[in-house]
Amino acid sequence: MNNKYDSTDFWYTYLKSLKNRGQLGGSEELEMDTDIQDKLLAYFKTKIEIGASDGHTALPPNLYDYIPRFPKEILSKLRVLAGRELEENPDNGAAVIVLAIVVYQSDYAEYESLVEKAMVLAPKDLALILHLLHCYTHTTGGGLERQEITITALENLFEWERQQDDTPLYQEVQFCYWDIEITLYDIYRDISFHRYNVSALAAQIRALVPLEKTTFPKVVVQKNETLELLLQKTTNDSDFWEVYLDSLENRGLSTHSWELTSQVQAKLIDALKTKIEIGISEGLTSLPSQLPEYVSRFPDSMRFELRLFAEDMLKTQPDNGASAKILAIIVWNDKNIYYGENDDDLLYLEQAVTLAPNDTEICFFAISRYRSFCDPLFKLTLTALERLFEGAKQHGESGLYHWLTQLYKEDGRTPCHIYRKLMKSPEGNAELLAKCKPLIDQMQHAFQQKLAKEPNDWYALRGLGDIYETLGETALAQKYPWTGHQDTLKVRWNQKAWVGKQFPGFSAVTLDGTPISFSDYRGKLVLLDFSAKWCPFCAPEIPYIKEVYKEHHDKGLEVIGVSLDESEAELREFTEEHEIPWLQIFDGKGWKSELAQFFGINSVPSQWLIDRNGTILSVDTRGEQLGQLVNWTEATRVGNVIPEFSAVDVEGNTITAAALQGKVVLLHFGYTHEDERIGIDTLYKKYHEKRFEVIGINVGGWVDEKALRDVVRRNKYKGHFIYADNDEKHAALAEQFGLGHGSGSRKVDLPALILIDTEGKVIEARSGKVHSPEVWIARMEKLIATHL
């Protein structure tokens, strides 16, 4: 074999020809004439006829990367070839493996059966092992069997590797293994995330960890002389952690990920294990500060070892808050899917906050994870805030101020933010408001203490303004206006803190020299677009803005651009190039633009949507989400007539807006299993005979119309139900209200509801869960009774 390819083996001769043509890598279909097809078929026939011996075949190991790229005609011929061999010899492992790889992307049921058979006939075959590992990293689903098969494949690969010398075959398999990039930690995270009953699998994975560390050693980082000196000089593991951080610029946060030699990684792990073993003292851990930042920079193998250690420690020491803290951080660092209130990983955060109540860092970390989809009633957030405030006060006067600024800068989910949300339905939120008010009082005290020492402190001034405005103390709020800061890049204020607030007035001069004032735009829907020519992400947003502008400008939508460019000529060129029809505000100060500083802009594009009453609806609406939010905002304005629509419900009935005239109608966008469904059904039973109608529009949650129809019939839900998810025919009904199917691109929260009077005019609308369903249902009943 020369440079990985063996000239005596046609397969490697073929791969060499691909390399010469520049087709060796990639995913595109391979070009293959009849002569090459015939030679490959003859090659595979020879290899298949050999069959399997001692769990191995003569197939080349890298088939996983090439057979899926074969043209359909040779795949069909390969399928016939392997199938014919299996008719004559059902135990031919090579034929089963080839057939499995051929049908992998076309017939999953047959594929699963073939894999099961291959794992019996040739479980240690390299072609099969590498194919299974590749499939694991490129597919989802498959249940627990998929994890079991992959673990067995890795175990067989590790066993094979231990018996090899550094041969060309070894080098090829090593390259494939590195290319696939699968680890035991990937599987462990997967089975833990899905909460499988995995005690046996977990034990199998743990037993393989030492083998994985020595399998196919990959030298990623050369030994660093400075670090090697640190290894020699440091007297103990605990010291090494601090010494290592001191050796890096900016306390170890200068790079996105740490590349570590095995020795340094081992020392860092030992240092953290020492701190974990200490547990907690007076509600605190001895773990280093900024741990969430550090964990994101750990290599996977380092996170894996620490996770296993923390899990074992919690089993023997259930009160070890340090174990709970690092486990919560590692688990949530590795998450990429969240299941809302039902996400079991929330238990890690609750456990960590409970066991280390005075650890302000874990409290703040939990708050940053408690989003609306997993904490819609703010209960978890308020508890974490209470503990954060209590722990912060133990660090002196500056402790609480520090975490308050972090809340405003990085999270925006402050007690003021929560209070404003709860006050939308105060009757049903008395208990939560009672928990929120003392936190606001503590905030006020902390900011006032800061101003007593530093009268011009920007965060304290702005924080007090937020507090007074939230509490409705207008006169006091005016003494602390939300003014900008002289150095926006260093002093930030999470833009989400503006959402829900009244947009303050401003005056400016446009690019053509026209003075404008925001007061001129009262009663209009306004998009304030902060952007710049030099921003690579700004130009791609223009088509979305132009589409919305074209559709809604005549109805009262205005767009105002705020340029952070410094060159007027470049801005004019940019405006002309993209044919931008709206006004541009330009002062040539770049990041020091007065409006950018006033609003705390520190990244562009930043698109602020302000409704006709001057309320800020969103500060981060981009792409298709802009059109969705504008459609929802305009279509659901009180007094507006809803757009005409026509759709067919799951029972085959045609529903139109015209046919609903003379009825009070509740349009309910979301899922059929929402908590509010019981209350809605109660209203239906009480008022349906008086011409009240309910129409449920499913925009997520069910795979097809039949599944929705089955659940509606089974639960005897009242009203009409329309399937509008992944259905082009009916999706338009949801999209015209800004509720396009697909949660990844949706801006308007579910469930979304619109109450319409007998003339088709909007009476009430809202999106997202309410904090008190009973209060909301009672309000709906009053409105329904009034308009019938």
C-alpha cells in the first residue's frame, strides 16, 4: 500500500483515481462509467464470495464513506449481487454487510434487520464497525438498540486496535475513526438525555473509558514548554488549577477551547476532583469562579471524566453541592435540545441550587437557563433569584450590585422584567407578585447604595429608572432617564430589558439632511434597523425587511435605518446598491452613534419592532421572524377585521371567515393538549348554542392530520380542528397570522389565541402561556357574554 492505497487491490486503485480527479472527499454522487462499474462489481463479487471468518470479512474498511455515493444503477446491481449470494448462502457475512450499506438510506426497516444479522455473522468486521459508527453520528432516533449496537461496535474496534502494529491498514482505520469523530461520551450523553433505563449500558461505557483513552492516540497538541515547567513546579493538584489559569491570558478565557496535553488535562481533572470532594461549607463550594465559562472550554474527554466522577460522588454523598454544581453545568453545557417544563435536566439545576444555596454563581447559571419554555410561571426563576440575592448579600454591599449588573447585561430576566409580566394578570398572580416585590426593594437599596458612593454610576442610574418605571412611579422614573453611555462597547445593557417598555422619543437628522422626530411616527408600526455596510450579516436581512415594507407600508408600517457607518459615501453606495427605500439616520460616528449609545447597541444587525402604541415588541427579530411578528401584530390589533381564510377541519368540514359572521369565535393556535383546553371546552359547552365557536389550528405536536383527528376524537375535544403543520394546503391559515409552522423559525409564542366578535373584528389576542389560566378564562367568558 502506497500512501494508503494498495496498487494490487482494485478498490484502492479506484480510490486513487478519485483522488487524482479531486473526488475523493465530499458527499456528491461519484462519476462512474460502465467499465468502472463492471470492475467494481467483479471486485465486490470476489470479496463477498470469501464470506466471513472469525467475525471478519475481506471488505475494505472505508465502504461507509463511498457506497452511499455510488450511482443508483450500480447500487441496484450490488443489491442484486449480494441478494443472490445470500439466497445460496444465508450466512455470508460479507454479503449482509454490503447489502446493509446499500439499503441504508432507502429502506430502514430492511436495514435494521440486516444490521442485526451482520452483528451475529461478522461483529468484528471493520467495514461494518466503521459504517455503524458513521451512521450513529449522522442519524437520530433508533431507540436504545442503536446505542447498544454502537457501544458493541466501539468495543470491538478497541479490541482490534490493541492487537495491531502500525501497518497501512491500521493507519487507514485510524484515519476513518478520527474522521467519524465519535466518542463514548457522545453515546453516554445521548442515553442520559433520553432517560433510558441504562444502568447496564452506563456500566459498559464506563468500563470502556480507559481503553478509549489509549485507542488510536491522536497528537493534537505538542508539549508546551511553559506548561511542562508548571507540571514540575506545582506542588499539589489544587495549586495546579490556579497556576494553570494564571498562565493563560485573561484567566483562561482567551481561547474558545483548551487544547491540552494528556498530562495537563489529567492534572486539571485531579485539581477539580479535589475541590469536588470537599463538597460545600456554609452553602458554598470551593470550585473556581467562572466555572460555566471554563466548562465550555474543556475537551469532551475532560467533561466526560468529571461528569462520571460527579455522578459517582452524588451517589455516595447525596448532599455534595460541589458535585451537583459541576454536574449541572456540564449537562447543560452539552445540551442542544430543550423539552420545556418536562425537561428532566431541570432537576440538575434545582438540585445544585438547593444543595449550594449560597453559591451565587450556580444561582445565576440556573436563572440563565430558566427560559419561558421551561419556567413559564417564573416559579423556578424567582426561587433562584431569592437565593442569588441572599447569597450575594453575604459578600458585602458590592455583592448584590455585581449580580444585578450581570442580570441586566447578560440575561435581562430581572425582577422588574418578571414583575411587568405578572402584572398583566395581577388577580391570578398575587403569590408570585408577593415574592417579586421584596426583590425589587433589595435592588433599589443596592442601586441607591452604589449611587451614594458613585453618583454617576450608569447601571445604578439606569436600574433605578427601570424600577420606578416598573412600579408606575412616573415622576421618579423621569429623574433617572434611560440615557446612553459614553462607551457602549464596554458598558452593556441586555437589549431584552427594553422589551415591553414604552419607546422613548428621539430626534435625529437623516442622510439627506432632513430632521425627524419619533413623535412623528406615533400611531404607526415602526421598525428601527441598526446596521452598517461593513457588517456581513446586515445585507442578508434587507430582502426580509423589503418584503415586509412592501406588504405593510401602505397600511402604516415605517422603517427607519440607523447606520453605524463612518463613511457617508459608503452608506450611500450601500443604500443605492440594495435599493433601500426607507430613511437612513447617519451621524458618521460608527459605534459612538448617539442613538446606538442611547439604546446600548453592541452588535448589528439589531432590529427593533415598535407597535402603534409605542410599545417595544422585540429587539432581535430577524429573517422570516420579522414578517411573522408583523403579521401577528397587525392581524390581531383590537378592532381589526381578521383576514379572509378557508380551510378544512379534520372531519372534512370547510371553515371560512365569512361563514363565521354572526358568531363569537376563539381561534386557538397551538397544541390540543394545552392546559387551557379544559377551560376552553367549558366555555364551548356553555355558550356554543348561543353562537360561540372554537377553532383549533394545530401548528405543531402531531405528525399528520390522522394523528390529530384521533386525539380529538379520543378526548372528545369541542369545536373544529384544523391540521396546519407541514401541510402546504392549510399552512397559509397559520402563516397569515404570523404562525408559520416549524418552531425553529417561529417568533410568536404558542399557544396563541384570538377572540373575534360577530362582525369578524378582534376583541382580544395574546401569544404564549398565561401565568393564571383560570383568570384568563374568566376574562374570556366576560368578553364572550358581552359580545353574544
